[in-house]
Amino acid sequence: MRVIAFANQKGGCGKTTAVTNLAAALTQLERSVLVLDNDPQGHATLAYGFSERDFSLSSYDLYMTSDILVEDAFLEVTPDLHLLPAGVELSAVEQALAREADKDERLRQSLRRSALPYDYLLIDCPPSVSLLTFNALLASSEVVIPVDPSRYSLQAVRKLKETLGVLRETKSHDLVPHVLMSNFETRSRFARAVASELEAHYGGELLDTILHHTVRVQEAAAVGQPVLKYDRNSRSALDFRNLARELVEQEVDIKVTALDHWLALLHGPEVTADHVRFVVDFPHARTVQVTGSFCQWLVEGLPMQRGANGYWECVVELPPGEHQYRYIVDGEWIADPHNGDSVINEFGEANSRVLVP
């Protein structure tokens, strides 16, 4: 699963437009997508035609309680596109968590506890470098920085790049950045000058796709639809299909690079000829065990050891076939956050699954 935050501290640069329409375009390429609205304004939620009266659980609950997971709160936009909505209560998170030691990792922890059977998770961030934005960046492996043709936007890109440097230095968390030209009128001399400056400073990170300025995007958002549904033959629809293809074509390179925990642990257990190596990243856990159908769901589980790289590991000899399992983290039973292959058990919760050939 690729986890991509869309962030820029400047408002009006097209973050929500990019997230909601890219998600729809990815589903046309047979990718399953979760959009997480991480902005108290709830614009991604509104863009899909939902209002606060349509849901009782939201992204706010992921921050504030370990009892609510993604699978409890998502709304179905289409079978392959789900939305974790946001409402105005999300603005209270920063004050509520001000004294919590793990306040900037709450979202990552919630996502790791959740069953995430998606190819892409796209996170729409607020127009500020706030606690919500830090949570999104620490939960992500990549960040898309939409840039509209304005000098203020160029400055915002530099500021966000500085923020990424801070995360690298203080949290050892490295993200793959993508700069996206958004809402560009390419016939404008000024827009072309901004594009040239972006190419000069961020050439290796600048996406080839340009999202052109068109009224169709605003018209589609006004009726709660992606532009690909509202006007599939429009210039905007073509732009988002191109953007989706460009990101999908990067999948092999991104997986090989393996720059962070999400990607390093992307596929869950490692299956070899004679054993299965369970490996998982719970950096703040005191004890971790693995239990499953292969040990009759022992309540004490099989102990896992923390390796030199900080990951918890356990090697188990398993016969060929399907095996279901869960991790026990400080006494709490959870599905494998790094394995999207899961089944629903008799209690309505997700069991992770590993297949031994």
C-alpha cells in the first residue's frame, strides 16, 4: 500500500481537488483507494457529496481513541473508493493532545491497528504545518506538494521541504516528495515563469503531469462528484487520468527503494521454503506476541523479539496452506498493519492471513 499525504501550508493550491479526483482516476486503473480527510474544513468529504449529518465517526476518532479503527468509520463512495470523513471537531485535536507524548504519531498508530486492504491511501492535509499535518506526514511514505502559479506557493514549497528535513533529522522519517503543478494556465507568461523555476529547483521531484486551470473541476465539486464522473471527456478528467498513470508507473521504483517503515514492511510476513518470518514495527510497544490458527490462538501467543533494527520478529515453521494470525501488542489483539490480506472473523474483526505454498 502506498501512503501519500497531500500537503502545502498555502491554501487554495488544489490539495483537495487533487486528492479526490486522483482517487477516482486510480480506481479506473483497478486500484483500491482510501481517502482520509485530515482537514477540519472537511472539503474532501464535501467533494464526495457527504455532510456531517451523514456520519457519526470520523478521522477525529482515529486521533482520540484506540477503539475506533478505519474499518469502523469509512464511508463507501464506490466499491473501490472509500472515504474516512472529517468534520469541524477535528480542529479540537491539537488542543486535546497538547500534553500527550505521542501526539504527532496518533494517526500512524491508528492506521497500523486498522485493516487496510487498499492499494493507495491518500491523506488530504489542512493548509498549515500543524499537528494534523505532522501526523499525516509521519504516517506517510510519500508527499505530493501541489503548487499553483504564485510566488507565495513557491515559498510554501520551500517551507514544506524544510519541514521534511526536520522530520528526517528528529524522527528519522524520510518521505519521497513529488511536486505537482496545479491549476496552471500554461498560456500565461507568469505561469510559464513559475513552471521554469520549479523545474530549476525541483526537477527530479517535479511530476510530468500538469493540472490545467478549468472550471469543470469547480462545477463537479459543487455537485459532489469527481470530474471524471461529471465530465469524463474534459481536459481536467484527462489530466487526472494522466496523473494516476504517472503515479502507478512509479510503483515498481517506489517498492524497490523501500525508504521507510511502510514500504520496508509492505507485504507482511516473509514466507520461505521452510518457515515464515513474522516482522512488524511497533516502536513504542513493551511486549509483542503473534498468535493464530497455527497455535490454536494461544492467548499468550508466541513471543517476538525486538531486533537491532527496532522491528519485532518471530520465525515459525508452518505447513502449506492458509494461516490466520493477529499480533498481541501490550495485551491488545490487532491485525497486521503491514499486511493487506485479511479475512473477517466470527467477531466481525479482521484476522490477517498468510499463504504458505
